[in-house]
Amino acid sequence: MVDSVNRTGGAERALVSMAPQLVRAGVTLDVAYLYDSPGGWQPELTAAGAAVFGVGRPTGAATAAALRRLIRERRPDLVHTARHASDVLGRTAALAARTPVVSSLLDPAYGPEQSAAHGASPWRMRTAQALDAATAQGARRFHALTRHVAGTMARRLRVPRRRIDVVPRGLDPELLGTATPERRAAVRGALELAQDVPVGRAAPRPHHRKGRDVGVSAWPARRRAPPGG
């Protein structure tokens, strides 16, 4: 269960990359998304063998009811949610349908770094945190991408840290290959960079919560650090 299947988000792209692996492993995969995603990943998910359902409704209560009906019709063994709206509405629907639910914690949320974002409303953020924390109490387990996310969100959602399993994002070596000195040298050569010139890569989309400003601020210190430090 995800907020959308648009082509700009990392969570959506990860879902598409994992879907064929899950289906080949024998998982019957249903994907429910909340917001309209014209031109999204629906064709790729269907081709991978997943059943795809758009369940968004005009209100949160109506969407939760639609999710509950879908869960009762499809009768999954487990509901997995990712992103705020899917977490809150998906947990509510799954608990009402008496189905175990697991949630992924992808980024830190509800902290000063989010408060500093342009246009962030403290009142709305606290309300969102309260809803997230309340529904989180009914989740069986949580998955976090990093130890930092796990520790931060355990405090902010008021859930025991032991209920959060840290599983980094999987990378497909057949698609990405493996890092070797030869590949690094080839990339530096293509960019006309000497081997001792520091290089940084920013893969996330340009959104405040991805922390690109933190990376830029840290770059002078990184340049002063010894190679490999």
C-alpha cells in the first residue's frame, strides 16, 4: 500500500524493482495506491504479475473504507504500508479488517529539519505526527532503511526500538553492476577528473527532506579530510 505509483519517487521505483522478485518468489502481490498517478508505474507492476488497485476517494474516511473493503475481498496475509497517508489509512483499514500490518520508515519525519522546510506548518506537522503515532501502535513490525531512521522514528512515533528491523534498500547487481577500481577510474576519466579529486553524488530528487543543503554545507569539510577519511 503506497501513496502513489508515480515515476518521481524513490519508494515507488523501489517497489517496481522488487515486484518481479517477489512474484518469482511465490508472493501474490497486490498494490493499492491512494492518489491518481497518470503515466505512473501501473503497466510495469502489472507486467511483473502484480494486481494494481487505485483506491483513492475524496475524503480520508472514504479512502479508509475503500481500503478496508479491498482487504476483505483480497484477504492478504499481510498489509505493508509506506509513506504517511498510506501508513495512517492503511493501518486503520488493516486493523479494522483484522489483518497484520507492517510499515516502512523511509525518512526521519516530524523534527526540526522538517519544521525548517519552506511552508511547513507546525500545527499540521504535530497533527500528522499524532495520527501517525496513534495508528503505529497497531502495527506488528516496522522496517527502516537505516539505523538513524529507526532510532529517530522510534522516539517520534513512541514505539519500542526492538519492533523496528533495519533493512537497507536492496540493489540489483545485474542492473547496477558492482563497484570496482576500474569502473571508478573510467568514470573519472570520462569526467576528466584526476584520481585524487573528491567526487560527490546526489541521487535523490530535489526535495528539502532529502537534505541536499546538508550535503552542500558539509562539502568544504569533506574536501579538507584526508582521502578515504
